[in-house]
Amino acid sequence: MVEGRRFDVANGRKEMHMQGKDVAKTDAFKRCLAFHGHLCPGLSIGYRAAKAGLDWLAENRADDEELIAIVENDACGCDAVQVLTGCTFGKGNFIFKDHGKQVFTFLARRSGKGVRVALKPDAFAPDERHMELMRKLGEKKATRQEREEFRRIHTQRSYEVLGRPQEDLFKVEAVQTKLPPRARIHASSPCDQCGEMTMVTRLEEVEGRKICRECLGRVKETESS
């Protein structure tokens, strides 16, 4: 009974790995990979989340501000979200909330619909060996064999994410939220402290002078020391 279960689990992981390799060969994923620079589980999570959001909204990649993406982390997956959805900081329709969660919300201006895609708690359980090797790499203590082992596990876990059924990965639910305003272009003016051109909406008035936030931070540091 136990041996049979182990066999099923092993086969399941192998099947996800093979399916994931097929997904990794698609043009859509290749674009994400080229933008991000390397294959990793985080990129795979962002890819699957963005695909889930676009499918739910029945939308294609945004050329302008047709879509809004709200991400609650600044990890690897956000690169895939930008590539697939067309939502970027430069367009003003890519919004970062520093919550440290693998949660992605997608909104469509045309329909007014929104969907929240959240990674399930047990969808990407930590692998002890994977984490151990990652720690060694971070501390620059990994041997050549350990670096190669890490790359194998990293790749395998990336493919597993790509190959898993969506319902195993994410909680997907409709959301109703006020659409953020469209991006606006503001004039710039020199900071009275450093002289660098700064968006006027980011200048702070201090004793009759317009100061950028960077200079204001230095002033506060000086006052507190």
C-alpha cells in the first residue's frame, strides 16, 4: 500500500515535469524567460498566475492601459506578469504592494471585471534539500556538485509548477475594486536642494523651498543625528 502510493506520487511528479517541459517550450514562456534571464519556480508561478488571470478575464495582452495588474510581492514571478499582461510601471498599470504574498490581482477596464489569483498554501511546499542548497549558494559554500544538484532541483520544481493543474496551484476568485485612475503625465521642476529635475507631485515644500524626497530624507537624517 505504501509502496504503491510512493509509486503514484513519483509518477505524478514525473508527469508534471514532462508537461512542464512542454509549456516551457511555448513562445509565451520563452518571452518571459528571455525577459527574466533564468528559469526558476518563481517565474513559473508568475507565468501561471498571469495566464489564469487573463483566461478568467477573457483578455489579451494590453497594448496600453486596458488591463491593470496588482502584485503583492517583488519576486521573480512579477517579470512574467509584466510580459504576459503588458502591464508595466512605465504605463502606470502595474501596481506593487509590499505584502510579501504570492497574490496577483488583474483588472479589466473594458468589462470592469477583476480577479484575484492567490497561490495556495500547500501548492509549493518547501523542499528541504532545495532550501539547504540555496542557503549554501547564498553563503558561497556550495561545491560544484552541489551547484549542479541545485540547478537540477530548481529546474525540476520550475517544470512541476508549469505542469500542475491550475486548481492545485491557485485560489481564483472574482473581486470588485475601484479601478485606479489612468496614468497622468506631470511637469518636472528642479529641486531647490540638489537641482535635479523632479516631478512636481513628488516635491515637498520645506520653509518655502521645493525639495525632492531624496534630499528631504537626508535633511531628516541630519536632524535626527
